[in-house]
Amino acid sequence: MNMDMKHIFSSFVMAAAFSVHGFSAQAQTAWLWPIKGQEAGQGMICAPQQYVGEELNFDKLIIAAPEGTGVLCPADGVVLNFGVGYEKSLHESVSFHAGSDNFDSILGELEEVGELKDLPVPTRYVGGDIFMRLEDGRMIFISGLTGDIPMKTGMRVSKGEVIGRVGYAYHKIDRPHIILSVAGSTGRPMTMPASCCPILRLWCRYLSSNVFWTKL
């Protein structure tokens, strides 16, 4: 990871860990990096405030890994919603829901009834997504998932639990990847450019040293 990437990555983690009103004691608890076997920060191909082509990535971590790699739950929480969908842009997504309890079966159901025909993106970019509320109130959204792990709304998920496999999330990125974003308890993104707040710059080096994110 080059120095610019480390700086932006640290800014994202800092914004997710602290509100603009002050530091949170919750920042002392490390979240797991969501890709099984990767070091914290490994595989990141786009961080918040970087661009995918000419499109600004406001609040997402886009993380690459070999297709089928396990995706881990970063912290203890509850599943608020799950389904499949695709990203029309980095700011707009489309979701589908069906009766099955896992990503692969939902995709199979949708394919059987013709829902996946004539989409504006290749079908490999239609993947599983999961929305979780963590115990501290923050929320995590992960897309680009595959797998047959049973899910249901309201189920508890534990830190380190495999919640899916790496697939494809955004049609402008060729290699397998997931997209992860963090929001506060209100659902609003918790990230900002480092230039907006001097304290983010002061903590960049500290937070890039895997204090917040860690490897399983």
C-alpha cells in the first residue's frame, strides 16, 4: 500500500471510529479485516475519497481477493437485511429479494423467473449483500458476496464468522472484490476527507498500524 493509500485508509478508519463531536472509547476495540487470511489493509483497491475512473468513491472500501475467499463479520452484530443486488454506480444500487435463505439460492430463484435478464450490468456483478447493526450502534454494509450460508433477518452474527465468499460487486472493476461501507446509528456515512478535519491527519499513522482493523 503506498503512502497516499495509507493516508486515505487511515482517514476512513478514523472517521468510522470517532464522531465529529469527540473521541469514542469504542475505538479501542479492533474490528476484523473482512477478508479471511488478509492483513489489515491488504487488497484494498479503492478507499474513500478516491476515484474509480471519473467517479468519486465517497464512503466505501473496495477490497480485492481471490474469488471464493471467505468474508468475515468484522464485529458482533445483528443482520438487519440481506439479499442480492447490483451497483448501478457507486452512489446507487438495486436490490432483489426472494424466499431463499442464502445468496446462491436467491440468485437461482431470480434466474429461474427471468429477473436477471436484460440488466445494465453483467450478471456476475449481481451478488449478495448484507446489512448489519453492530453492538455499538454503528452499521456495516457489505456487497459482492456469494455463498450458501443460511441467513435470516434478526439473526446474530459473531466477530470472525464467515458470512459469505468474495464475488464481484461493481461492474467497473474487473477482479473479484467486495464493497464495504460503515454508517453511524442514523444510517449516515461516517467518513470525510482528511483535509476536512486536522485531527484526522494527526491520527493517520496511528490508525494505519492495525489498531482498529486486525487480522483473524
